[in-house]
Amino acid sequence: MEFVVLAFFCGLSAGVIGRLKGSSFWIWFAVGAVLPLLGTLAAVLYRSERREPRRRCPECGKVLAVHVQVCTRCGRDLEWPDEVLPAR
Ligand SMILES: [Zn+2]
């Protein structure tokens, strides 16, 4: 039982850190829960996707990484953008 609680909180911390870095909360939550401490550490060391080129969804205007193929907000299929926003 303690392990489940530990895994949950490690997953939570990894997920929050991953989310802050512009990645998916649930992916990092899973990593942190499967690999407690290591997953959180990986999230801390993970390079931020915010430095990558971005594009704007033509449907809803959400800014996404250029390699994203389906908008995470409205679900629209995205083609390679005409206009790439410069990395920040
Ligand atoms: Zn969209």
C-alpha cells in the first residue's frame, strides 16, 4: 500500500514538472509512477519543448510544437504549418 501512495506522489510531481516544461502531464505522471524518483529526476532534466519551433492551430489558435499532428485542444488534424513560430 505504501508503494502505491509513493508511486502516486512521485507520478504527480513528475507530471507537474513535465507539464511546466510544456510536455504532457499524463506521460510524465506515468513515467514518475512506474519509476519513482527516477521519473521525477528525468522530468527535471528533460529539456523543455518550449525551445522548439512552434505553430498555431488554424482551428482554435492553440500554440503547439511543430511536430504535433493532432491539436490537443480541438482535435483537428494538423498538416505541416505554412508559418512556423520562432523558438523562444
Ligand atoms: Zn486546435
